[in-house]
Amino acid sequence: MSAAIAVQAENLTIAFGDFKAVDDISFCVERGEIFGFLGANGAGKTTTIRALCGLLAPTAGSAEVAGLAVIEKNLMKVKSVTGYMSQRFTLYPDMTVDENINFTGALRKMSAVKIRARAKELFSFTGFNNPRNVLVKNLPGGARQVVALCACLLHDPEIIFLDEPTAGVSPSSRALFWDLIRSLAGEGKTVFVTTHYMDEAEQCGRITLMQSGRIIALDTPQNLKTSAFPTPLYEITPLSAAKPDFAKRLCECGAGTVQPCGMRWHVDIRDEKAWDIFAASAAGEFERHRIPPSLEDVFLKLVGGGK
């Protein structure tokens, strides 16, 4: 594996009986990159992360992190260079912040002196200003996630796996988390993150889209938009004059995909002639505005199964 590559998977497959949770995927992540993993629930994102962290043995294929093959004899080394923040909250709610941090450090065989120094550094870095003698269960949701991040970073890993780190927290806490993620990448850390928030995915250097255990797209956010929507995308707003069968006719008007978007539709035009015929026949029934595609449009088209 090249020194510039932090994470690499080759033909990685993870099966549970006859079910392939991860099905023959290959990709690499550069050092210092913020790499996004997107997909619906059950797409295989968490299973992939657990395999890369050495928590699941692959059924076939291989994985490397920081130049280390993720195999049994290397697992302690792999764990020393990786940090994993699970989508399931894994701290102990009936222990204080400091007790959780000290326990995490002890599991990593860190000295008490090193734990204190590193905890002070991390709490300063994250801007954590809650009392550290309070039970974790009594912290606000965003503060709990910050403590979980500090525990993940306690041993100063090179590669950080964050599995939906902002799920269920406030917008302000999400913004703070992404400030921290960008700061980590700025320090040369590699951040591998899953998210269901498209505004967060926009901040990744590259994004992988997974569906049913397979990678269906991998590129920068802009390139994904360009490749998914090579033709014009319009936002269609029906007016009061729209006939009852307007939506049905819209789906038959020569569009590549038609996606509902609240009270509007996003429509990409593949057949200009058919579209012109529809526009003439439906004059006065709708307004249209050409719009740039968003990652949500890409996700719905490639993963959500646009009509």
C-alpha cells in the first residue's frame, strides 16, 4: 500500500450465512482525507467500518489501515492507530465524564499521567466546558457526543472512524462536530465518516455511496452531481390550475427521473421534445426553475430509486 494511502479495501466481502452485508467492495482513502460513506440503513456502512477496525473478520478479500493488514496477528497494532466512535453510544451513562475517560485510557494501557494530559488537551480542543464530575447521562446530547469523541481520540490515532457521530444532536452541535472534523483533517488525521445528513456529506473530500452491500458510486461531491445529472434539472411547482392528473403526466413527460420534494418535484429532462410537448399542453399549470443538483438529489436518484 502506498504511503499516501491510509485505508484500503480490496474485494472486501462480509457474509452472515447466505447474506452478504458487504459484497466485494474495493476503495482507498488518502491520508488526511475526510472520506464520506453514505447509504440507506442496512447498506453495509457500519459492517465495513467494523471490518476495517478489526472487529469483524472478512469472509473474503482484504483490508489495510496505516500500512497494516487487518489480520489477527496485527489487531493490537491496528487498534493503536485507529479510533472508532460507534453510532451506538458506548460510554457508561452512570459514570462521570472523567471516570469514562479514565476507564477508556486504562483499556488502552495508558498511564494516569498521560490520560490526564491528553484529556486536558482534548477537552480544550473540543471546547468542552461542562463539569467533568457530572454523570454522562445528565449531559446534553451534543456534549455526550463530544465526550465520546474525546474517548475515541484519547490514544491519538492516525485514522478516525466516526459512524453517524451527529445523529440526534442539535444543528449547533452538528456544526461544532464538523469544525472539529475539519481541524482533525488539518492536523493530518484521516477521518472516515458515515452520515445521513447531505449538508455534512458536502464537506467530505470524496464520498462513497453504498447500496445492498455494494459501492454504486465513489467521487467528489461535485463530480457525483455532474455524473448523476448530465442534463438540466428543474424544480417544478404546480399551480392552482394544475389538473388532477398533473403528477402522472409529469412522470410521463420525457424526464429521466421525477422526485417529490415537498409540494414540488425535481425533474431532470432527458427528452427535450417530449418535455416541450408536455410544457405546451400544461401551460399555466406549473412554474419551473432550473436548479443545480444537490447531493440529496444524487442520493435519491442513485440510492432512493427515482421514477
